[in-house]
Amino acid sequence: MAEKIKADKKQIAFAKLNDCPTSPRKMRLVADLIRGVQVEKALAILKFNSKESSRRLEKLLLSAVANWQSKNEDANVEEADLFVQEIRVDGGTMLKRLRPAPQGRAHRIRKRSNHVTLVLGSNNNTAS
């Protein structure tokens, strides 16, 4: 039983990006493009996407692949058939600022941030 759990844990790798200074809504637009997609295709999507959050997600995806590689030194990334199993974008801390408004009033500006969790899975079970 413990060997099966260990083998299952070897098949997945994750990477986290905390306090990214982009609003979660903007980050989710890009994250939805790569959810459930093969890693090579996801990297191509992120590379040619014009949004700023795609650069950050591309770096995060490469980090997750490196984490998977460090868990499975003997396995090959191309043969493992890695895909984006789960990608979750949660709201982070909010910086609150004041902007002057007409007639002596002030409007609150909320500078949002987010946390991204990316989990890679492997379709090929012979990698273990």
C-alpha cells in the first residue's frame, strides 16, 4: 500500500507562485488555456500569448517540469507524457491605496495579487 502511494506521488510534481502582482481574474484567463494540456503544447501556447501573465506561467510550468525531473532522475521527460493536471489561481493579499477624487473625496484603489498552484501529472505509468 505504501509503495503504491509512493509511486503515485512520483508521478506528480507541483510548483507554486505566491503573491504574483496580477489580478486573479487576468491570471485565470491564461490559466484556463493550459488546463489539461500536454506540457509541450502548453509551453507553446504560453510562449506565443501576448498577455503578461503568460510569461509568469511559462516560468512556473518550467519549474514544475524541473521538479518532476528531480523526482524521477532515471525517467525521460518526453517519454513521460506530462500534462497540466491541475492549475489553481487563488486571490492573494491586496494592497489598498487612495486616489484623489473630485470635491475633496478619495477613492480606494485595490491592487490585487494572486497565488498560482500548478500540478503536473504523467499519463505514462512506466516512468516509475
